[in-house]
Amino acid sequence: MFAKKLNYPLDYTRAYSRLHPDRARWLFAGFDSDRLSGGGRYLGKPAGVFVLLADALKGLLAVIVVSKLMAGWFYPDANLLEREWFEICAGASAILGHNYTCWLYFKGGKGIATSAGVLAALVPGPLAIILTIWIIVTALTRYISLASICASFALPFAAWLTQRSQKMIIVTAVMAALAIYKHKANIKRLIAGTETRISIKKTPATPGPTT
């Protein structure tokens, strides 16, 4: 009986996912390239921005807070190297939990915003570099997915350029590979020329009074 009650939230979530698949993916999988390029049409732009920030904050807090709790509760005598591994494991858990969430039958988002939050805590310098790349590619092509792929590809090189440890270069390379893999459908659409671009609507000028 107790086990059955524990399944109620999961059952309700899955039922909602069947009835409203697009909204459920926003709520439980969060931000990805497809839904940002759609302008947050399922929940509205303000809600889309909120989900984006919440996903990034999730990754940031996982590294900063959860890793400290792990060290404090289980390994209070951990050295700096061990604490760094706690941070990496906490960040990886946040990304994998986002990309393969149980609420959507282990299907989730692409983890771009969550990864950005993790990188902000682990390697802020490389994050600044790839964020610049993301902005430039988005401005030139208006493809959010292409910008995310390019930024992901550049991540381990940015880590190397900023003289991060070999361990962190490998970690960022794995993160980049996962992000690019999650964009495989976008890559097919980019090659086919059917990928969605973000729309930039210009506000028409208001005509002045006639005399």
C-alpha cells in the first residue's frame, strides 16, 4: 500500500505527459534548442525564460550546494581533489537527470542550460568563451541548435585554451559529446534544410499625425 502511494506522483505526471506532451516536456525536461526557437509557444515567452533560468540554476546549485553537502555529510575530511570529484559527479547527475528524466520515461531535454549552470560553477572561463560563440552563431544564422552544437564542440578546446587540468578537459569533452549527441535530430534537419530559425520581428513604426 505504501509503495503504491509512492507511485501516485509518477502516475499523475505520466498521465499529464500523455495528455499534454508539449507542455510536459517544457515542465519536466526544461529548455532545449527546439523550444527556444519556437519562442516558448507552449507556455509563453516569460515562462520559457523562467524555465531556462531554472535549468541553469539547477546545474549551478548541484555543483555548489549538493557537492558541499556530500562532502560535509559523508566525507568531511575530503581533500581538494576529492571535493572536485564531488562537484563533477553532482554536475553530471544534474545533466543526466535532465536529459533522461524519469518523469518522461527517461526522455528529456538536451541539457544545454543545465550544462551551462554546471560549467558556470566548474569552469567559468571556458563558459564565457563558448557563450560568445553561441551568441555570434545565433546572430549570424538564427539557428539556436547550430549555435548550441558549435558552442559544445568548442568547449573542450576552450578548457584547453584556458589551461584547465587534463581531467577537466576530458570532463568537458564528454559533456560536449553528450550535448551534440542529443542534437542528432537537429543535425539531420540542418542538413535537410528544414531546421527552424528564430524569428526576429520588427515593430512597425507608428505613423505620425497628419496635418
